[in-house]
Amino acid sequence: MNAEERLPLVANISLLFAEVPYLERFARAAAAGFTAVETWWPWSDPVPPPGGVDTLVAALDDAGLRLAGCNLYGGDLPAGERGIACDPARTEEFAANLDAVVGIARRTGCPVFNGLYGRRRPDVPVAEQDALAVAQLATAARRLGEVGGTVLVEALGRGLNGTYPVTNAQEAVAVVDRVRETAGADSAGFLFDTFHLTTSGDDLPQVIADHVGVIAHVQVADAPGRAQPGTGVVDVPGVVDALWAAGYRGAVAAEYSPTVPTEQTFGWLDETPRLAALTPRA
Ligand SMILES: O=C(O)C(=O)CO
């Protein structure tokens, strides 16, 4: 298969290469043969510490990697938070984070930014939370669109993420539609994640058939367990073929928690010729 017939492969360095400290994962990914990485928001605050973005850019440059995706600040992830877009108490954090994210987009050319919706607050009407999330994601879509970026909406597996309200493809695409309409721009898209969608009971080939036009990024992991493809029930090679056949031409990120050292988890790529091959450095 020619290089032009393959989809670009990306390593998610928040989950892959987690055997080593964060800044060492860039070199590991390059040594394994990746040419691009994506990351969850790398810092604990919405605004990077002084020099933080320089350090990120240097880590990418030193390893010869592109930044292919980045999450917006998601709140306190270890404590279970999953985004702040719908939370009226966090609008200043969202705005400050968005300024930083636009700066990262400018410096790195990163094309997609995952704007996690946020879990429900019990004390604020649902309609108010939804209106706020759509308005803030629309602002993100407009501002990122100006620098060549796209904001992503991700469904997270039902039952695994507390009161996170966007749990399947239909719900995520409905948010994308509202965000696009509000922004007056198409720089918002659906993040198709095989682990999360399977966990929520979605039929992946049907989701592709129904929604390929709004899929702006893909992440693969098996389910259950979120480990490397081949450890669960997801037919990752089949999904990648179906995406290609339906016309998807974006990136596919390996976003899983390896059950063995990361370098030993890439056997599934041999069964997935539609993805760019790894070319380890000598
Ligand atoms: O929190 C998660 O599980 C994610 O996939 C964030 O992008």
C-alpha cells in the first residue's frame, strides 16, 4: 500500500510510554517510529507555568515530532473531573486556557484540540450547563478556526466517568451540530474513540456510516479494559478500513494503557495496513 493510501498514525503520550516520565516519552515515541504525538493537557493548571510551552515545543523539536492533538484543560483528571466547559464556576479558567491553547496552536500547527464537556453539576439547571458548554466550545471553534485548528467533542464511556453527560456518538454529534451552528463555522468535529463508544454500546461500523462527515479525529484502544488492540472485542483493523472506505482521511491515535512495555504493544499494526507503518530510528 502506498504512503498516500495510509492514515497518519499518532501516539498518545499521556497513556503510551507511561513507563518513563512525561518529557522522556517524546524521544521514546520517536525511537519507536512515530512521527507525531498527541497529549492530554500536560499541566495541572489551565495556564501553563512560565516556560512550559517552550519546554513542550523543545521536546517535540528535539525528538523530531509533530503535535497532532492536544486536550484543552480538563480540570482535576485524577480526581475524576472531565472538562470544565459546562461549569458556570469555571468560565475564567476556560477563557484563560483557551488563550494558552490558541498560542500552542500557533506555535506548533497542532490541528485538533479536545474540549471535554465536563461532568454535570447537581446545583445548576441542565439547560444552563448545556447552553454554556455550547457557547464556550463555539468560542473555541471560532478562535481555533482562525489558526487552522478544530475543537473536538468526545463521548466518554457510560458508567466510567461519573455524571459526564455525553456518552455516545449521537449525543456527541448533536453537540458538534449545535457548536457549529453557534460558531457559524465548521471548525468543530466529533472525536471517534473506539474504547469509549464501545463501552457505551455504540455499533462502530454504524457510527462511521452515519457520522463520518463530522469525524475530525480518531483514537483507538480495545474494550473492555482500554488496553492495546487485540486484548478485547474491538476489531480495530476493521474499524480503520471502514473509516478509510467511508472517506475519513484524518489521523488515528493509539490511545491505550499498555498491559506490557509500550514497545511490545505494536503487533496490531501488522494487521492494520491502512495505518502508517512505524519506522524505528537506527
Ligand atoms: O478522560 C478520558 O478518558 C479521555 O479520553 C480524555 O481525552
